[in-house]
Amino acid sequence: MSTVCTGSTPHPAGAPAAKPGAAGVGDRLFPSLGNGGYDVAHYSLTMDYVLETNHLKGAAVITARATQDLSRFNLDFAGLKVRSATVNGTDARFARKKNELTLTPAKAIKDGETFKAGITYDGTPRMIEDADGAVEGWIETDDGSTALGQPTGSMVWFPGNHHPSDKATYDMTVTVPKDEDGDPYDVIGNGELTKEVDKGDRVTRHWRSKEPMASYLANVTVGYFEITQDRTDDGLPVYLAVDPDETESAEDVADLLPEVTDWASKRFGPYPFSSTGAIVDHLPDLDYALETQTKPYFDSAPGEKLLVHELAHQWFGNSVTPRTWKDMWLNEGFANYAEWLWEEDQGGKTAQETFESFYDGTHPESDGIWDFAPADPPRAARVSDPPVYGRGAMVVHKVREAVGDEAFFGILRTWTGQHRHKNADTQQFITLCERKSGKDLSQVFDTWLFHEKKPPAI
């Protein structure tokens, strides 16, 4: 039985009192998401998963640095039963309230100190239904499961600081039993597979993400897959996992993956991670794809433009991650615009023609793009609505039009280089555009990014 802490940890006479870290980072759209008082550097997650019962047993070791004197601190964690908690190897008191797990160490943590929090837990991980009807979290498939975290679902399978402003590196070690025929299930995660151990009736795989990652991009997928490994023309490793039910439909993906990655590297700057790839599962009722880091997750065989979109996110959203969720247009606007650029570069519609079809409402994805300003979603349930995607891409195109191609593509490469593996926000993008172009772009951004109504002319 956990004990609820009621005060700060005692401190020496004359020393400043340690205080609790905030329960939330103050994001306007998700005020309770994330936590204050510390910055996570690394997650080490060890998990035992039984497919037949959908039971998960986990141990998380979180390495973090205190950004204040901490008497206690919070972790975002939903649903699963916490069995024990330690801080720096010593038992810590813990308490649960909704999706907040509060740890009180035996000794206050000093500002600037690096510490380790250990949590063991188990249970049946939840699937979350969002306000728009989409599902996330831990999702069972016809032959396994997948963990999808945008925007809050990652908290259902491991405790952490689940706001995109706190990125970290990851080690994920996952053990699953073999099936009744003695065949191993595949376990796929972010980054690179560094170790695989066959234990007779079980198999353990260790995935490592050496570059920082926002928790909503973390993924573990379990099931049967046909796995191919290749390299791009630039020598980057490619890891593709395809569900056998999608093999025929996804036969072009193996060739497109390296081609699109190399194309995007020329357009947007060097690829930001140590490998690329994709997971093509068979979960058609999910009805969306997600840019899970290094290996975008697809619920079924993706079309060409969708593959371009999710791979573009490796630059825009994954490497350069929004500081707050209202900056989501920096993810989706750029990924949508990558689709426009790809079509243009393949000899199809120009980006200008696609822009005009959005403006006049003839594009099939243009419905609802004038509902609100792309930089200001009114509430969390609308953070993935059409203005963020389609009109976000229109903003990007108007910047290109205003500054010219040479300056525009220079801006993109500077943006992805300057903020590589970091967080950035809308104002930083505006400042960069004006500095690199030498132009006052306030009218462009005021009209297309910040104003809700449709402009009278283009």
C-alpha cells in the first residue's frame, strides 16, 4: 500500500527548502502533461509481455537531472499497478492520483544533481480513446500489439515525463514467449536492435535509441513480420517490417523507403538519425499512421504520399520537436508540404497548384482548414485538425513564395540543423525566416498562420 507524502523532505539548517516539482509543465492544451523540477536524460525500460493475456510486467530506470531542489517529483503514468519505487537505489515513497505518480525520495535531491528513479509495475496496459474518436496507447492487433503515443498514450506503458519538451535517449529490452508452435514473435522498437537472446521458450530483444526522442514517438510492436534490411544510397541502414497480410500491397515500400529518405535528405538536410525504416502492420481499423521515431508505424500498406509524410516527420517533429503542443503545425504543416514537394519533384502537380486547390476548396483534404488559426488550436481535441495540417502547409508555401526558392530551402536546412535533436517553437521559426531572407514577413504570418478567417485573395 503506498503512502501519500504530506510535506517537503527535511533540509539542513540554513539551506534553502527543497520543494515539490510541478505536476505538469503548463502546456495550454495539455496542462497536466509532463512534470516540472527535472529533465530526463535516459529511459531504460525492461518489459515482459505475454500476448495471450495482454499482460505487461515492466521495470523503468529513469536517469534525470534536477532543475531545482526537489523534495518530491511526479511522473505521468496511467493504469498499471506500481509495485515499488526507488530513488538512487533507496526505497522511495510513492502515491497515485489519476495519471500522476508522485515519488518522495528518502533524501531531497539537490538542484543540478543527476539521479536515478526506478519503478516496477505490471498489469494490463490500456488503450485510450481520444476526444476525436481515435485510439492510442497499448493497442492489441490480430497477432500481437503496438504502442502508439500521440499525444498522451505513452504514459499507459511506462512512467515518465510525457511532454514533448523533455526528450531523452532510450534502451528498451522486451521479452515475449514463443507461440504454441515454438516460433518466436517479432519485437520491433525505435533505433537499432543491439541484442537478441533465445531463452528456449522466450526471446528477448534489446532496442537502443541513441538520439533524443519525445515519449509520444516511442514504440514497441509485437507480432509476426517479414523483415528486410537494406541501406540507402548514402549508406544509411534501413529496417522494414511488414505484416504477412500486407506483403503484396506493400511491395513498393522496400524501394520507396531509401529513395524517399535520400530525397528528403537533399531537400531538408542530413537525415537526423542512425537508421531509417518502417513498420507496416495489419490493423486497418486504426485509420491512421504515426511517425514513430526511425520507423514510422502504418496500420496497413501506405501509399506513396503517406510514406513521404511520415518520413518527413523524422526531420519535422522527431528531430526538431515542438516546444508546446500548440506548435504542432510545425510538425504537420511541414510534413504535408513535403508531400507537395515530392509530387512537384516527381513531375506531378506543382506546390502552387496544390496550394490553390486547398484555397479554393477543391482538394479532398481542404475541408475545415479555416476553422481556426493553425498556430492556435482552441483545445486539445483539435490539435490534429485540418487547419494544423493543410493550412499549416499553406503557411510554408507562402513563406517560400515570399522569400524565393534559394532562401526557402536554405531556411529549411538551417532550421533542421540548428535545432537538430532539440525543441523549437513558432516564434523561433519566424525569426529564422526573417533573418535568413532579410525580409519583414509579419504580413505573411499574420494572414496565414495567426488569422482565423480565409484571406480574400492569394
